[in-house]
Amino acid sequence: MSVNQHKREAPDSVGCMVVTVSDTRTEETDRSGQLMIGKLKENGHRITEYKIIKDDYTAVQEAVMEADARVDTAAVLINGGTGIALRDTTFEAAEAILDKTIPGFGELFRYLSYEKDIGPAAMLSRATAGVRGSTAVFSTPGSSGAVRLAMEELIIPELGHVVREIRKDR
């Protein structure tokens, strides 16, 4: 079956949980979380929950597991906590509980970041994606530029297709 046929069979609307990982942001100052929500809604997807959590290993894992336990949620989109500072634990927390990883997401994100305007500093990004149970997990850096790039170039174009692939045999 071709990629185009897969995409034709993909859901047009996906229930998504949006999670911002930050010790300082509030709903009023969370431009990246709001950008994710806006891009999802513009493209016909549903927001099942939006939350801001502390940059904490356990809190990140709990958010992913909560999303996977929800019947109305097929994807969780996380922004923030993906850097290399000691406090940044989103990558480790998410990767530790994924059943499958989607290495191409991080690879393409870093490539596009490098090409667009970040240059060699793109190698510091630890954007990642994968599957937890029957839920797609996307984790991006917390900057608005990074979120815009990930949403427009990678997540939105493939979200329905990813969910179809995860759920087709269930």
C-alpha cells in the first residue's frame, strides 16, 4: 500500500493533549503551547487537554501515561525540556516509557533546523517522537520557532497517518 493510500485512510481529526514543560510559563505566557493548539485546531484536530507541568522527569512520564490512558486522545504533543542542561529531562522521561521510537522525527527536525536558521547548534536539540501504547508522542523544544517548524513541517502533515499506523491493527 502506498503512502498516499495510507494517508487517504488516516483520520482527518485526531484528539490531542498538549503539554508544555516549564518551570516559569503560565497559560498567559505560554506562546509555544498556544501555537501548538492553534496549529492543531487550524487543521481540524481536537484538543482533549492542555496543561503546563514542571520540568520534572516523573511529571513528564505521568502526562504521557495519562494521554495513553484516555480514549479521546490519540497523540500527546510536548514542548520544552529537550535541551542539554541538567534540568532538561523531557527526553529521558519520554524515551524511557516509549514502546517504539520514531527516530526520523528527531533526525528530520534537526536537519530542518540546521537548514532554516539554527546552523550547527541544531545538534543540541533532543526532539523525539514515538509510541506509548496506542498513543503517538511528539516532543519538541519549547521555543516558538522550534514548535512552528515541527508543527508545520513534520507533525501536522503526518499526524493522521501516524495515528492510522499505530491503531490499524488494534
